[in-house]
Amino acid sequence: MVKPVFEDGMFSNPFPAEEVNAKGAFKARFNNKAITRPPQYLPAESVDIAKAFPENEEGLHVTWLGHSSFLMQIDGVRILIDPVLSNNISPVPLFGVRRFQKEAPVSAEELPFIDAVFISHNHYDHLDRRTIAELEHKVGFFLAPLGVGAILREWGIDSAKVYEFTWWQEGILKGLSGKTLKFACTPARHFSLRSLFDRNKTLWASWVFISPAHKVFYSGDTSYEMHFKQIGHHYGPFDLNLMENGQYSIYWPSSHLMPEDGVKAHIDLKGKYMMPVHWGSFNLSIHDWWEPIERVSKEALEKGVNLLTPRVGQTLSIDENPVTSDWWRKFATLP
């Protein structure tokens, strides 16, 4: 199974990578004619805490908080993935990357106790300092790839709460309910960076979650490679795949999934339902803001994939055969 490479204090992908076309990317951004933000705030439902974390501890309940942030209750264990509740994810606020919604669908203050926060990598749209600080007192553990724990400890998170993992390393999480959840840190094809001087000093990852009754996969940020088939073979089939979809470009082909490749990866993983993520709240690329969801919807229909497209803040109970809508189309300028 593919494993990360660590040499001279840096991680690197064990996959052949196409180089970033920095000159082409700069020119494309400068001349970009795409509509990268919606014409008005996109809707966000206020999270229904009782629905997101029902007292009946059985079942798989997933709440999309926008971009790659999720609440999940998996057979009684409560987790939060890549929480970003800020309205601006830029390290330089004056040049902010601002949320498409007026605000996040829930605040840290409104959330109950969370058994664990899982982090995929250190990019600002996945690891938000303000959100982490606001959550610290109501989270049991913070679980992250190698090196990311040092960032959390530097921010004041108690070391006893922080655990780091490498690819294919597994663990058991015991929730406040007494129920347990098996998890595994799994590969991704991406990179890490928070400043000019720390590129690839920390690892990036995807995550697998396994309860006695359900399996969920979260891709993190990644491009397509053989690791999807390996994960599907080792841990699949999955009830739900949370698949990256958005912020891609031909100028950085080895960093993110193209929508069609996301569907291909979902099939490799042997998934029942696919939920596209990494779109709909922040713009980090040069495509129209609605392009990722339109492309993945078309590909999923052609390939017979069960696609779930919830509204931001909406909770889906996966065991109840959820039905979602093309809610974004009323806000998009489609061709």
C-alpha cells in the first residue's frame, strides 16, 4: 500500500506528479472571466442540533457546514471534520476569501460536546485558528496527520487532546455515549502550506470511519490516483463518500480532483452515496462557482452514481434514503 515519503524534513507524494504551471495560473487568474462568486448570499439553513445529533444513537447523520466542514453522528459517536466556521479564510483579511453565505450555519457556541475533531491538512480552508480556539473546550480529542499536532499545541490546545497519525494507521475513538468508532488515516495526493517557509512540513490525509453498522470515507484534498482503489479494497464498501469537488484547475492538476475523477474515485471506493464537498462556500480557483457541482452531477447521472447535494446546514439521515435537490441552480448563470 502506498505510503508517504519523508526526506530532509519534508513530506512528498509517492505518486508521479505533474508540475504546477505557475506562469499559466497567474495569467489565467489575471484574465479570468469566470463568475467565481454568486450574485447574492447563498442560503444556509440554521443547523437543527436535535436532528444533527438525535437522541436515538443508531444511524448515520451528516450535516454539511459548507466547503469541507461536516458534523457527523455515526451510531452514537459525534465527530466534526475540518471545521471552518469563520466568514473569511484568508491569512490576510484585507484580501479575504469570503464565505458565499452570510454566515456559517452554526456557531461553536451552539454546538454540544463533540467527541473528536478530525483534520485532513493544514490549509486555511481546512484548519481555521479562530474556529479551533472556539471549539477547544467542548471537544474531546483533535486527530490530525503527522506534524499538524504541533500547530494545534502552538495554538494552546492541550497536548493530552492531540493525536497524530500517518497513512494506514488506525485508532479507536470512544464517545461520550460509550459507543466506539474505528477510524483510519488514509492516503491523499496533495500538499501542505501555511506560510512561505513551511511547505510540506506536515502531512495531508483522507479519513475512514467505521462503526458496527456504517462506513464513511472523507477524501480530504487530493487528485486522482491509485490510493482510492487501495482504500476501497482494504476498507470498502462505504455507505457514504464525502468527495472533494471544486478548486481544481488544469494549471495545478495534481492537487485536486476534477469532478469526473471524483465520480471515478467514488466507484473505486465502492460507495453507495457520494456527497460532493469543497465547493459552495469559498472560491479558491478560476472556475465558475457552480461549475463543479454541475459537472459532477452530469457525470454521476451518466455513471449511475447516487449523488447527494444537501443545502448548507442541512442534515441528512443516510439510512432513510435521503433525497436532495438542485438548489444552487436558481442562483447560477448556467449556459
